[in-house]
Amino acid sequence: MHTPRHSDPHDVPGNRSTAPRDPYEELGSLAGAPGGEFPGGEEPGHRWSGRSRRVVRREARRAARPEPHDTRRAEPREGRRWWRLSGLSRAAKTVVALAVLTAFVALADRWAVLYAEGKAADTIKNQLDLAAAPEVEIGGFPFVDQLAEKKFDSVRVTVPDVPADRVSLQKVSATAHDVRLDADGLTSVHGADIPELEGDVLLSFDDLSRELGSSQITFRGEGGDKVRAGGTLPVAGQDLRVHAEATVRQQAERGIATDIGNMRLDIGDLATYRPGTRPSEGLHLTRKASADLAEEDGEAKALLSVPSIAQRLGVPEGVAREGLGDDGKLAGLTGSPHFAREARNLDLIDLAEDDPAVLSALGISPDLLDALTGLTRPVLADKLSLAFQLPEPPHGDIRLRDVRVEKDGIRVRVSGSGLSVGG
């Protein structure tokens, strides 16, 4: 019987060799040797050359050799962190744990502070009937320990827009020290005792200009204790330019007063009104208006036609009569420096008593004259007053100190002692 030949003696049926198979040959076929499914790319029975076998074995060895493994790169991020933490000493782990615990305690303490500050702000707003809740900042750490002892190292309160008589204080800031609480826990605070308090009050010039704005007046600091006021004041349907100077001073223990001086109302370039009874006060022509009398024959004749006014101007009755009849002599009379100087010294309010028509000839209406006579020094000063008074506390003492005029407003230091709030 003819026995079929096989390319590999290991595959002969019934004649299995006990020699081990070449592992590199198997790995070479698994590693994708050329030829597809069978090594060598031939059908079964094809025998490789020696060189091909060596190449395949070398490639198989290379494929079977384990690649260097980068543990750090292969590990997930979380695993690397834990691996690093696991390499720490026990003492280091304890420090890390304490740091984490401290962070959580600080966070909880801060939350309690914010809650207490909000409750305190609402209580102050309701008790003082404020338009907006104040800012409250509780100092010291930890807050919970202070609350347990019912004593705060410091509490800072900032209240905006506090009404004070005719004006509003832009900001009242105060810091209380060693505050003792009357409380039953965090959510039940009945009141507090304040042995010592310090702070400051700001009266803003912007607020003054707005609140006294019916007269369209603005204020600015002049340094020291001086405040300059300027703007327009409506009088009898006309907007008169107003100028004044206020001297700021403390009044008693809780008030600020202002002395208003150098008040002046300008009626265009025609006349200036200064309230008062001194010779320099009253209603007077400006330098420009008195000089213009030399060119305004009608106004000059109106003045000289009243004997009492001509007399006040220092013009003899005969000379005045000649000037009224001769324009050349009138121009020579009114153009002299003496006549212009004497015209500026005239109080036009007094002239109106002699002949009201004279002011109309000069361009001043009777209504404006009546309104100006009503603007006495006290009345005009009251329109420019910056005074205010702090309310008296129900318990304890509070005082104003160190009044200063700054660029943006009037700042006053505040001190207090023996104060209490709430129940």
C-alpha cells in the first residue's frame, strides 16, 4: 500500500514524534508572518528555507519579548495620587488629615459668621428703621467659641444713608470692641452691651448738593473748616447766581453747625445783593453797570431826576438840572470816575423808597426787589445750612470729635461708651 508523504514528519498519522515543536515557528505564524494564514504564504506542505526560518524566529523572539512597562504612565490619575499618598509616613498622613479637618472646621465657622452677620444686619435695619440693611462684620476667630462665651472681640457696622435732620449722612461706620451678648444660641440673640465704640461719619457734598438741590447749589471743600457753596437760586422767576462760604464747627456733643458768611446774589451783570444792614451790604450796582451809566443816558437821567438820589450821588441840584437839559454836560458828568464810584455805593433798595420807578429804569422789577428784601441773612443762611444732629442713644454716651472738611465731604470722628442695643 502506498503511504502518502507529508511535508512535516510530526503530522504523519500514527507516527507522532516525541520531539517538541519549535515555539518560535508557532509564534512567527501568530505574529503575522508573510503569506497570510500559513507561514511562508504557501499551502500546507511547503517547507521553509533555512534563512526564512531564521528571520521568522528572530521576529518571533522580538514579538515575544515583553516591552518595558511604564507603571507611572499606565496608572490612572487617581491611582497615582493614592500610590503617592500611600508612600507617606504616618506623621505626614496625620498632618494631611489635620489640615483637611481644619479646613472643614474653618468653613463651618465661616458659615456661622455669615449667618450671624446677616441676622445682626436685619435686626439693626428694623430697629433703626433704615432703608437698607447695614454691613456687619464680626471679627475674631473662631466665631463659634466666641458665641459660646457670648463675647465678640470686635463688631464693625457700616450704615449707609442715615437721615440726620435736613440732610442724609452718606455713611456711618463704627467698630465696637469686647461686645457682650445676651443670647441663647446662634438664632436667639436678644441684645448686646458695647463698652467701647469708635468710628466716623461722612456727610457727602454730593448728597448735600442733591438734598439742597431745590436751589441748585453745589458744595466743595476749601480745606481746614471751610466749605464753599455756589450755584443758582430761583428768586421771583429769575435764576440768581449765589455764592457763600460756610465755616463748619461742632455743636454740643452730637451736632454739627455751620456759620454762613460772604453771601452774595448776582443779578446778572447789573447788581449784587448782599443780605445785611452794613454799608457794604444791600443791593448795589456792579462795577460794569456803574461804568455803563456814561453810555446809558436814560438810566443816568432817571437817577439825576430824583433830587434825593442826585444828592446821594454828590451832584448839586443845579448841575443835575444842567445835565438833564444838555447831553454833552450829562456825558461829562456821568463819565467821571467820581460819579461811577458814587453810583456803586448807592443801595438800590433805599432808592426804591424814594422813587420805585428808578429801579424799573435800571432793569430791576418790583417783584424781584420784594423777593430780595425777604431774603434776609438768617433766611438765606438757612437755605445753605449743613447742620445735622445725631440722635441720642437710649443707653450710654456717644459723641462727635475731630470735625474735618475733606475734598468729598465733612468727616467727623465718633466715640461712644456704655452703649447697649436690643432687649
